[in-house]
Amino acid sequence: MRLLLDTHVWLWCLIEPVRLVRRAASAIENSENELWVSPISVGEALLLCEKGRLESDTDAWGKIASSLDGGRFVEAALSFGVVLEAAGVRLPHRDPADRYLVATARFYDLTLVTADERLLQVPRLKVLPAR
């Protein structure tokens, strides 16, 4: 399975894995599955660190940055195709990051792992609930 981790799910994997439900945790831990992360999520994580909203007993940004070099995650590039797909994404809220994550999942044919109830209801989106 090819899984796109929503920003909060990716951060939970790195900092608070106990927050994931068993099914999502098992899918993420399964080495046969690909774990994709969007540069949009990396940007969101940076903003959370700058605002002091990530609580961890370790250096959160250091842990996040080092995870990107470990080869565990596939970069879901923000390509022309993703941006064109995003033009057709309609969400009940105005979060541009969510719009690009939905477009990324659709464009690359990925399953979005999320706990966001609003995203779990998006048409034409494969999802795996994380809570």
C-alpha cells in the first residue's frame, strides 16, 4: 500500500506514536508499505516548531529533519500535476495545506492517513483513519 501521511499523522509517528489507532499504526509499521510525506507537511511542521506548538522531550525539529534523511519516507513532490489537481479540490474548509494534501493523494494515487474528520469525508479520496 502507498500511504500519504497527513501532517499530524507524520508528526505522531515521529513524536507520539501512541496516538495512532492500531490499524493505522500497523499499516505504517508494515515495511511493505510506502510512506509518503509532502513538502507541504514539512512546511507545516516547521511553522509549528517556530510557534512552539510541538511538545516533545527531544528537539522536535531535529527529529523531524533527521527523519527526512533516513530513507523511510518518500517525498510526494509538489509538481505541476499536483497543483493542477488542487484546482479541482473542493473542501468544506479553507485550509490550503489540506487542499494540496488531497490533490497529492489523488495525483499519485495514494491513500491518505488522517484523523481529520473533514478529510475522511472527501469524495474520490482513498483514506485510512488514524484515530
